[in-house]
Amino acid sequence: MSADSPRGDTLESVRRAGVETTGIEIIDEAERTARPSDLFWPWFAANVSVFGISYGSFVLGFGISFVQALVVSVVGIVVSFLLCGLVAVAGKRGSAPTMIISRAAFGVQGQKLPGVVSWIVSIGWETFLAIMATLATATVMNELGWGGGTPTKIIAMLVVAGLIVTASVAGYHLIMQLQSVLTWLTGIATLLYIVLTVGDIDWSAVTSLEGGSAQQVLGALIMVMTGFGLGWINIAADWSRYQSREASSGAIVAWNTLGGALAPALLVAYGIGLAGSDPALSAGIAADPVGTLATILPTWYLVVFGVAAVLALVSGAVLGIYSSGLTLLSLGVRIPRPAAAGLDGLLLTLGTIYVVFFAENFLGPFQSFLITLGVPLAAWAGIFLSDLALRRRDYDEEALFDARGRYGAVDWISVGTMVLTSVIGWGLVTNAMPDSTWNNWQGYLLKAFMGTELVEDPAGNYWAGDWSYANLGVIVALVLAFVITWVARRSVVRRQEEGA
């Protein structure tokens, strides 16, 4: 009996186990009725978050001009969600969640290595979004004079966690209906917010910002890619597995990319305008986006703004927790999908409680978390995309659940590639917590070959050197893993598709 399914090691045993159609089993042909345009709704609703405006401040923090920041943001967001769209094609071709399809590249057992990374990343993202939603609710209520402090935060946390867990446990179809409604609500509310506050942009100040170096521009680009599309890439096929086999792959890529990139591109561009207008506003947006943005709104719009901000954050967390539950099942945890979502919801709630009520700072640790796990996730993405590009046929659905099938138990080429490119990638990034004695180990290749060093300063440690904050390792891991897989696994994929 295998640990890769609730009851056994075959596709049929997964179905007999009573796992819902939103579980890890292959979607029946009769249920594959979704259209490519349906993908717009979940991706738009999950990414029309007010937190996107904060990235305007983060991007300008690299010391680049308005034009450079605008180009970097749009290119980084579109390209990163384009990669998600390519992964979504695998959902149509494999009819299974992303981490099940990934078994074709890593082997049924070997897939557990990227599966664990994916699960941790999803848990981290959804917890972060729940924290932001909780703090946003408390902030807006405080601005309105309806309460504040610990009691308000407790109520906000319970409401937010309840919404996220309930929707994720309900499953795919309810989530898709919910996201289509949230797209309209949050989209209209966000546009109205921009209309009401566009007068706060000082265009003369924004356009007078000095340009930065190539290293600074590249660093901003990688940060944007990591914070947007690459943060979702490990779950992209989860939402396309209900697509008809006859659906256009190009349309799937296009709708996925448009849905994911449209709102963030607009919000980050607007955030660049606000952040470049006033240094105090820029610092406030980075530290407390909802609270700061609320201060420049008319009071009558605060309720609408608060509801829209919270619903957008909840929407993103719902996608994350639903997919993290699927990933947990793909690792061999023998519980029904709703229970897996509930378990992840418990972890989300505990994480939110710790950060909201006990932690002194969470933005730095979260950025550190993104970089640390963003490298191996990028390595996995390179391997997955290269494997997908090499294949000329749809996946063998039965073999995805059988370690004795054509995909085997462990593909050591893919496992070794992910480990190697992650080690190289970690050497080319610097952590966001240079003051931490336990988390400043990255960047060893930058230190050895590119002149980067950790400067200990009483005012706060920092990394010195032209490439210190470029975070080259993320892109290097992705590209290098793609190339190695393309060369080393071409014959392996050919043998698999021939049935050997």
C-alpha cells in the first residue's frame, strides 16, 4: 500500500476512497466543463489586493526612477503570471493538481521534495494574507472610531479565518462562484479608491526621481516576480484541471496571465505614484498599507475601502489554503480533502494569532521567508516547465499514482537538479534580515566572487556591494534548472512517452 493516496497506489483506489472531486484524483471527463475565460475570475480576485500598492514603495526602495520602476513592475508582473499560465496548461493535459502532475518529472516518491517546499510556501502566503486582512479590519474599524486594540483584532481574526477556512473546505465550484462575485466587488471598489486619491500624486516629484543602475533595476524586477506570479506558480494547475481537453492552451495561458497580472500592474503603478510623491507616504505604505491609504480617503468611503481590502486578501488566502490542502494530500497524508483544508486552516489561525498578538515584526521575516523558499520554488518551476515543454503527449494519469509506472519512484536527475540549483541560487541572494545571526548565511557566492559583504553597523546591519539586493539566485535557479532538465531529461521523457 502506497503512501501517495488515501487508500492505495492506484488511481482507482483514490476514487474508491471517497475523496471529493476536488481532491487529488483525476477529474472525470464529464466534469471538465470549464472554459479558459473562467480562469480570469479566481486570479483577478486573488490579486486585486491593496497590498499591491505597497510594492510601489518596495520597488522605489531600490533607488530607481519612475520610468524604470514602472517598466520593471509591468514586465515582472506579466512575465511571472505568464509562467503561471504555462503551468496551468499542465492542468488541462493532466487533469490533476500541480503537485500530482509534477510526479512526471520527479517520480511518484521523489515529488515529495518539491511538494514539501510547495506546501510550506502556500501555508506562508495564506497566513500572511490572513494577517494582513486581520490588521486591515482592525485598522479601518479604529479609523472609524468603532473600536480598537486587542478585542477588535480578536473579532477580526475570527471572522477572517472563518471565511477563509469555510470557502476552502467547500471546494472548487463554490470558490469559483465566489471569486467571480469578488472580482466585480473588489475591482470596482479599487477603481473608485484610485479616483478618490489620484490627486495625492505629485507628478513633478515622481518624474524627478533619479535613475538607478542595472543591478538595482534587476533587483527590483526579481523582487516583483517573486512577490507576484512566482508566489503562485506552484498551484497554477490546480485551477485549470477542470478545463476541457479541447480547450485552447493559448487561451488558458492568456486568461490566466490577464487575470493574474491586470490588477497588480495597475495597483503597483499607482503605488509607485503615491510612494514617489512623499517620502513619509512611501514609508507608511510599506509598513502599514491599509492604515496609510485610509488616511488619504474621505471618511464616507472607509467602510467600502475596508471591506474591499479585506475581501481581496481573503480571496487570495482561499486559493492558497485550498491548494495547500491538495498538496498535503499529494504528500501521502491519509485524510479527506476537507480535513486537509481544515488542518491548514488551523495552522493559518495559529500563525495569525502569533504575528498579530505577539510578534514585534513580521514583514522582515516574511520577506526573508520569500527569498529562502523562493529559490527552490524557482528551481522546481524551471524543472516543471522544461519537462512540460519536452512532452508531446498528455500525461499518463494512472502512472501519476503508481511508483511502478512509467514515471517511476524517484527521478534522480530532477531531484539532483533541484538541490544543485537551489544551492547555487542561495549563494546569489542576500536575506532581508541582515541583523539576524541565524538567517544571514545566504549570499556566499556573492561574497566570494562579486564583492558583496555584510556590514555590521550599530544603526542596523546591511549588505554592501553592487549585487547585494539584486537577488540573482531566484532567476539563476529557474533558468539553470530549465536548461539542465532540457538537456539531461530529453531522452527520459522520450522513453516515458513511448511507454518504456
